[in-house]
Amino acid sequence: MDYQKIADLLFPEVTTTTEEIFAKYPKRNLKEGQVVSRFAPSPTGFIHIGNFFQMFISYNLTRVSDGVFFLRIEDTDSKREKEQAKEVVFEILNKFGIKFDEFQTLDGKDIGEYGPYVQSQRVDIYKIFAKKLVAEGKAFPCFCKKTEGKEDVLKLRENKFHEDDEKEYDPCRDLSYEEVKKHIDNGEKFAIRLKTKNTGKERVKFYDLIKGEIEAKANAKDFVILKNDGIPPYAFAHAIDDTLMGTTIVVRGEDYIGSTPMHIELFDALGFKPTTYCHNPLICKIGENGNKRKISKRYDPEADMRFYFEKGYLTRSVLEYLLNIINSGFEMWRANNPDKDWSEFKFGINDITAVGPIFDLVKLNDISKNIIGTMSATQLYDLWLAWAEEFNKPLAKVLKEKKDFSTAMLNIDRETPKPRKDIFNMSMIEEYFSYMFKKPTLNELSEEDKEKFNEFMDEYQKAFVFPNSNEEWFNLVKEVAGKLGYATDNKAYKANPEAFKGNVAKACEFVRIAITGRKNSPTLYEIIKVLGEKEIKDRLSVRV
């Protein structure tokens, strides 16, 4: 059969050769050990944390090897593409401080010598290689229509099975030139399928940088490499782009291991050296039924990277949490290097976890608490205001009007030898300090305490003098409590609690509830100082 004639019939507009394409994409001049890797998101309007996790591994592998990290937008699936999705990708990556050596700017300018860095702009390249495969008899046009009954196509394929193998022949794989021309003359669209050389009995081995050598059943299916709109699916575009762009390591999820035999056969058909894969474990969660499952945007808001901006997590907190689940050694490194930037932590392929990490929001919050706990009030105010200006404009207005007050409030129990570590994101601060902005309700008082509260506060309000120290305010509470029959000696109270109305701790709790509405709060004297004498006296007058 004259395959070249069929190739020319299918692609009359394609005159460039693959040799000419390789001349445009020369081999990179790399030093030993340098890694070239990429982040290749689909512009779907968000970035999944699993994809971000893979990107962060790639980013670090190139960073520590002084390699090349590039961004390639894989926008060949028009059904998944969302308007302004590329802007979302850039916004998220920029906020996290991820820098690329090569990419295409939003206005369409390629930075780097291996572009275009957007797959929809590389369609002509894919057609050149598809035509070559057809001309070599390694691929063929498929005219099966989606509108045909699926059962009919499957029946045709069943009839093409050999009795002595498990190979799935496509019904169009052996069409003659005349038959192909007839379809073309009728204006029928066609896909291009790779003509598999396997029978279904072969095994294939490949090496994974995390999991080592893997053996699997070889591909035995004539799979699509160009859809009938001329756009390639992932496998074909990946093989061509990562070869031309000189990618040395492809980091992707372990869910791609099953399709790797298909990719290997494609590389072989194209005459390319297979890329080196690093299949990382997928980030999982424990479901309500206790089973481990892949983290999902449908069920888990934290699967969308925008969640962390909306909640006001520090990007450093998120990155350090991811480093914890990429490499367990990071936690010890951080403990030994509390003042160093995370980027000074180095790790290689052998340090990447091979076990599927369980996403733990509590762990992320703990990391974030520690980071925020080391910040000055001014630093935290600036971060809080920046978050509020994007996500809570009424709050931003208040923060700008009350800058000094807000900064003093944030400094409560902060710049001390043992600062409080309660805050883990910006969205929680307003509620955490809600009593600083408005008079509290006294809902935390139990029914049995209400009468005691009113009695104690009547006497405390009469005796109140704005304190100049923590000791001064506590001594006044203790003095009033003693007069009203509260135990000022805790040993005496423990020995005979029925003899007292309560202890000094209960009296302090009443004052705390009057001022903050809560039984627990940061140091009350610090709160009193920030709120000021007039506001405190006003709050001490409230009764239930």
C-alpha cells in the first residue's frame, strides 16, 4: 500500500518535514545534572492542589539543579477550557511567587526559544508528525463517526479481533487509498489513530524515578493521536512537545501509570527517546466512611488553590505544608533552621515521598500558626489589610480608618517570649477579635452564674480604676472577690468549695465575659489597654 500517497491525501497542506521542525528546536545545551521540567496546566479556570503539588515538585527539582522550568498551557480540550482561565493560572502562580524561565505572556509573547508555549498554537507541528506516521504506515485515518451507534462500532471492532491474540483492531486500519479518497471526497471528517504493533500478549518495562522499574501489559489498541478536528489528545501532544522542548523529567500523578505503555509505544513509533517519568503519589483525604480517596474539588474546597487566597492563608504556609508532604525531612530542617527561607531547603528525586500523602488541614493550620506567630503586628496588619482589600472591602475600610488601633490589637500577646499562636489565616482575624470592634453579648454566661455575675460586676464597677499594670487589675479583682465571699486562696477553695461563692478564677472570668463576651481570650490587661478607659467603663456597666 502506498502510505505516502494516503498521507498526502489527508494532509495536502502539510509540506514541512519533521527534520525541519527539529532544526527549529535544537537540543538544549545542559550541564550534567541540570533538570528541565514543566508545569502544563489545562486552562479550566482553577488549579487543583494535586496539579499544584506536581508543579511544586518540578519547580524544586529544576531550582536545586539550576535547571530550566517552563510553563506550557495545554489548551487542546476546548470542552474544558474556560474564559480568562489563563489569567487565573498566572494569578495563582504569581501570588505563590513561582517564576518560570520560559512561558508565553498573557499578551502572546513567547519568553524562550522553544515556543509557542501554548498547545493550540502548535497544531501545525502535530500534523507534521501525524503525517509522517501515516506515511510510514504506523498510523491511519479513522472515519468512524460519533453519531454512529457505539454498539455498531464496537461490533465492527470485535470482528477484527484475531482468535489467537487480544489485539483490538480498528475497523478503519486497513482502508485502501481508494476507500480513504472516497471518504475524503464525501467530505467526511477523520481522526488519526496509531496502528499498534502489539498483540495484547506483550509486556513492557519502564523506569519511574519514584517507584523504580515497573512492568505492565503493553498497549494493544489503535488509539487516537489526532481527533477529527485536527487537535491532538494529551498523549500525542505530550510526546512531541516534551521531546522538542527538551524536557528531561515529566512529573505527573501516579494515575498516569496505567497509560504509560501507550505513551511508550507512541514514543517508539515517532522514533523518540522516551522521557523520564516521575509519577508522584496522589494527595488523598479520608472520607466520611473512613476510606482513603483522592482529594476532589467537588467535595473538598481546599482542592482549589483559590481557596487559600479566599481564606487568607499565607502562601508561605501553603508551600511549607506541601514541602512537609513531599519530603518528611522538611519538618526537622525547619525546626533546626527557624529563621531560614523555605527555598534554602534542598531535596532530590530520592527524597520525594512514595506514599500517598493524606491532606491534613489541621497540620496546615499548625504550620500557619507558627509562621504568623513570629510576625510583628505591623507585618500582620499589612497582610490582613491586603487580604481585606481583595475579599472584604468593608473590613478594609475599617482597618484603614483605625490603623493604630488595629495594629495595637494585633500586638496583644504577640511580641513576647511565648507569643500566642491562635491565628492561622486572615479571614479568621475579624471574628477572633470581634469584641474589639463591637460590644460583646454575654451568651457564655450560664443561667446559674447570671445572678453572681450581676452582683460581682456591681461591686467591681464601683471600685474600678483604670489599671496601669496586669498586677494592678488582677489585685482589684481579687480584692472585690474577697469582699463578696470568693476564695482568694485556691488551696482553701479546693479543700472546701461549698464555703465560697467561687474562686478568684471565677471572678476573673466574669470580668473577661463583661469585656470580651468570652471565657477565654488573650491577656485581658492587654485588651483593656487597647480598648481604653471610656470603652472599658462602658462595658463594665452591662448586666444580664
